[in-house]
Amino acid sequence: MNIFKSRLIFGAIKGIISTVFKTVYRILGLFNLQITLLVLVVGLILLITGVFASVPAILTAFWIALALSIVLAGFLTVSKVKKWGGKIFKKKKDTRLEHADVSQVPEKLSSEQPNNVNQNVAPTRPSYNEYQTQTAYTAQSPVEIRYEPKVIYPIYFRAKQNPNYVFAEYADRYELFYDNGYNLSKVRTDYKK
């Protein structure tokens, strides 16, 4: 029973200490102070061993390294804040896609053909309510007749995560191409079920 209590106490102490160290490391990482902390630890070791007292040039080098590490941490933090601010305040793009111009889309993509797929051009799928409707009246009640819009295949669009990948949607399959800047090379084909 005594061993169980001691394990419980040591486990709790271990958890608290690891949480404190993780929090301190995250704060240091947030402000990019890891290099500054390393310079301070090296300076503390040199102070304890007495190297600063015997060789004053090392003390000067330590102060220069400490100042440079603080300036570096400041620049890295400012660039990180700029990147975060740009993501927060950046105007969201319109995620709806536009219909592709048929004259720009080749009938068949191959690795020999140049890339003529426009990055900003891709199809929109009308929702169920946007389909064209025509109302025919009978003696009892109106009946809505819905027509499916004609879809022209293939439909090309780029992947949101990596714009170097181009998808071609056909009636029965999807084809994935990689855009290397000069032409499209076929990566794989997935068939619809």
C-alpha cells in the first residue's frame, strides 16, 4: 500500500514537472528564445568555471553573441506575427469556381501537350434549387418539372492544398495530373462507383 502511494505521488510530481517544462518550451518557441537561452546557459557555465575572469575577450564575445541572439529572436518573432496577421486579416478568396471556357480546355491531356489550364477557371455545380424549372398546370395541382443541366466533360480544376495538381473530371472517372510548369503529367486515375 505504501509503494502505491509513493508511485502516485511521484507520478503526480512527474506530470507537473513535465507540464511546466512543456509550457516553458512553448513560450520560448513562441518568442524564438531557444538560441538566447542556449547562449545564457553557456555563459552561466563559463561564469561558474571562471573563464570570464581569466580571459576578458570571451566575456566580450559572450555579450556580442547574447545581443545577436536577442536581435535574431526579435526578427523571427516579428516575421511570425506578420505571417499570423496576414492569415487573420487576409480577405478570404471566393471559393466558388467558375465554368471553364471550352475553347481553352483540350480534348485530351497528355504529357506532350503544354499546360493550358487556367488556374482560376473551374466549374461550379448548381445546387438542386438552381436547376431550371418549368411549371405545368393540371386540373388538380401544379407539377414542377426539373431539368438537369448539361455538363460538358472533362471538367478541370486545381487542388486547393497544392495548385500544382490538376484534376480532370469525366462522367465515369477522375484523372489527376501534375503541373510541372511546362506540361501536365498523369499521376493516376480513379473511377467513379
